[in-house]
Amino acid sequence: MANHGPLIKQLLNDLSQDVKGYQQLALQLKQQHLLLTNRDSNALLSLNQDLDQVMATLSHHAKQRAESMTTLGLTQDDQGMQRLFAALPAPLNQQGRQLWQQLHKLTLECQSLNNQNGRLLAHQKQLMDKLLKPEQQYCYGPAV
């Protein structure tokens, strides 16, 4: 892996950028929850556009990471990353492991926040359906 120094350096830099990206995503998902709670549709439209941009950047980095791992002859999973870190000098090994753990933690946090927002949105839809379509609340009623 010695001849892949620039690629490994770029991979570690991308991990650092992804940590920042997922931190931003977590903040935006919390903001989205607040806007959903307040039913602020105009602000939600703007925030959702920002979320799309962040997600596109994170997706691009994930694809680059997968390509880099393949180029390095490693699997595109945690095991491959651990093999990469084990082959690095101590300071880079520690930095890489720390970034990878932080990234994993942030992805789980973002997944949880996104699920929470999805549940809130589904609940709001159910409420709106009940308010706008009251005839669907009763199974045994006159046919309309």
C-alpha cells in the first residue's frame, strides 16, 4: 500500500469531510423535525433542497470511497477499512479509526433522526386524512 500514499491520504481526507457532512446532516434533520412539528412548509421546501445537496455530496464520497477501497484491493466494508487502518503508521492508524468510528456513530444518529421525522410525517398524514376524509373513519356507515 506504500505506492498508494496519495490515494490513502485522499481517503482519510474524505472521511474527515464526511464526518463534517454527517454533522451538518444531523443538524438539518433536527431542524427538519422542528419545521415538521410547526408545519412550516415554506421553510421545509428550502431545507429539503439543502438536505438533497448534502446527501448528494455524501453519496458521491461514498462512491469514491468504494472505488478507492477496490483500487487498494480491499473490501468495501468495515473489515476492509480495518485492514487499511492496520497497515497504516500509528498516527494515521489512530486518526483513521477515530474518523471511521465517528462516521459510523453519526450515520446511526442520522438514521434515527430520519426515522423519527418519518414517523412524525406519517402521523401528520394520518391526522390530515382523518380531518379531510371523515367518512373513512367508520367501516359500517352509509355508502356515499
